[in-house]
Amino acid sequence: MNWREEYRNKCVDAAEALKAVRSGDRVWVHSNCATPATLLNALVARAGELRNVEIVHIKTMGDAEYTRPEYAGIFRHRAMFMGENVREAVVAGRADYTPIFLSDIEGLFSSGNLPLDVVLIQVSPPDDHGYVTLGTTVGCTLNATRCARTVIAEVNEQMPRTHGETAIHVSRISAIVETSHPLLELHPEPFTELHRRVAENVASLIPEGATLQTGIGGIPDAVLACLGDKRDLGIHSELVGDGVIDLMESGVINGERKTLHRGKAVISIALGSQRLIDFVHDNPAFEFRPICYTNDPFVVAQNDRMVAINSALQVDLTGQVCADSLGTKPYSGFGGQVDFIRGASRSKGGVPIIALLSTARRGTVSRIAPMLEPGSGVVTSRADVHYVVTEHGIAYLHGKTLRERAEALIAIADPRFRDELGDFAVRSHYMERQAAAVIYA
């Protein structure tokens, strides 16, 4: 039997394909723009026949209907990194959150610590040799397909075909559901003037020929918008958004001075609008890899001048970074922050950056805090932190004492909060009153 006959024999409708899921199964779901909504809808439609099905993934798009209260006892969600569509369920206790580095997730599959029964994926149509691709998201999913009992694929005519370690032969797929519809999109929101002020400070740390890790959101988008005068930049990142397109088309990002995968933008996930989805289609400038590779600190460190730009919800006066929770309430996840901070710190000429606005809640709360809010998780330890950047400046913490850290962080906090931060630092014996008085001035 040739692959075309095998492909035809495996084609079924979504309802038939999802009969492969049994009560008690653990199901891995393709993520981000590649979220297989057709397959998830068919799985939820079987709710009356199932019990105790665990659904596992990193950030997905769409409604995540399976997390609703009425599905308690039928579906249980396990978030390795949570988006807004599952956050309420995790906070309410209907779903679970696993704090873990993205680079470690795939090892759970292969070691048997988190065995998988079924994988749901959305892929591009097969080529002349019978290979589909994982399109916009390799993430942890390629390795998941190698470890699961059953692989169910939504073959979407509109999924882009991508280059790198992203191909799967149809012989490895158990059931195929053919569709044709636009992918779920993440539209970038306009960044603010405050974001731009942070970004200008970050951009001042980026050398010519740097390799960048950057994500999505106001600050990363603003940083990319500030790099038009740079030359020969490269990309090695777990994900990219729409912000890289103009820089790649203008030649600012060309990878010419990369020391690893020269000329290639190495990523695991493309997360953005239809413009980005179209841009990565059959584009050899991109090399998609599993996240256990893109995020491996030892791989990251092989890029000279590696600049890692990550965000935070809160930084305390000793340099501890909380990025995944608001107090006891889980908010997102570890992501690749520690992977890339550690990789960049070991890179020749590397620049590990934590960038954040100095305040939250419309300026009423300082993100540079005396202490992390009770219950907050430490994502990046104070020994790992190098640069902390706000709209008020740049603090360099690596190798600094508690006194020096407090002084540097208070100096980049919003001026309205510097007095109380200084008072706390004095009471905690981080610094003396005279030093605090200089910072207040």
C-alpha cells in the first residue's frame, strides 16, 4: 500500500476519530495558533460517554470549553503554561497547573513520568512524499506524537507548511480529519508610550549582530520596533510574533552573524495574526525545532551575543522575579524565562534582561516591590538575574550585594514609590538611611 492509499483509508469525520479517546486517557493537545479546534469540539461532544479524561497542553487558543464547571469529573485540565482561556479554571481549582521549564516538558513523555495516550494535532496537507508538518507550532508536540498510543490529525488545507524538525509521515498518524479553515490568530495590540520607553532602554543593551530571544506583548513588540537602526540581528527563540516580519523583510534580522544556525531564525512557535501565518509558510528563513532544543540553555549559550528579553509580574528588592502568579493565584507559567536567562548568561557577550513596566493597576501598585506578594512563586532566582529594565532606567544586579541591589532597583522604580521602598530597605538592613536619602533625591 502506498502512502496515498494509507492516507485515504485513515480519513474519517471528527466524531469517528475521537472515539479513540477512552475514559481515563491522558490527551496532549497541539497549542497556540495550531490548536485543533475541530478535534476539541468533537471530544467535548463525547462528554456524556467519558470520565476522568485529562487534557494536557501549553497555551492554547479558543474557548477551552472542557474547563467549564459542567464537565467536572469528565475532563480535567493540566496546564504546563496557561493562557487566559484556562486561567479562571485553574484559579478556581477545577484545573491543575504544573510549574515547569518548557525545556523539561518533553522529558516527562519519554521518561514515562507523564505517559500520553492520545495526541490531537493540526497539520498541513501532505507533500509528495507523504509528510505533513506541524505548521505554526512544533513546541512539545512532535515528541508527544512519538510517545503516545494514538495520534489524531486535523489536516487543515490552510495550515502553513514549515521548515525544520516539523514533519510527520502519514504512516505515524492513526486517524485523519480533513478541514479547511483559517487558523486561530493572536492579534498584536498597539504598544503604549510607556512600553516604548522601556523598549528604548532595552534596545540600548542590544549590540550589533546580536541573536534575540523575544516573545509577544507590549514590551517585546516595542523593542522590535526600536531596532530598525541595528544590523545583522538573528533569532533563536521559543516563539516569535508579528513584530519580526518587518525587521526580516528589511534585512535587519538576517542571521548573518549568528554562531549557531547561521542565516536561520530558529524558533519553535509562531504566534500571531494571519500575516505571520502567511509569512512562515514555506519560508526557509525559519527553522522550527522542538522546544527541548530551542530552550536548552546549553544550546542557547552557543549563540554569541545572545540577548534574552523576558518579562515579570513583580521583582523584589533582592532581585527575585515572579512571572507566573499573582500571589497564590497562578497566572501563566515558567515558560522559557529561566532557560534563556541562563543560556544568555553563559553566552559570549550575552545579555540576559528582565523588562517590565514599573507599575501596575493604572499606576497604583509598584512592580518593584519590597517583598514578593505572599504566595508568589519565584520563577527566576536572584542569583540568575542580571539586567532589570523599566521605563525609568536599567539596573544591573549580577554579583551585587543586597545593598547594591536595593539601591539599583529603587532607582528604576516609579518615583512615587521610592520613599516607601527605601524605608523598607533601611528597616530590613539592606541599606543605610544616608544611601536611601540619596536615592530619594
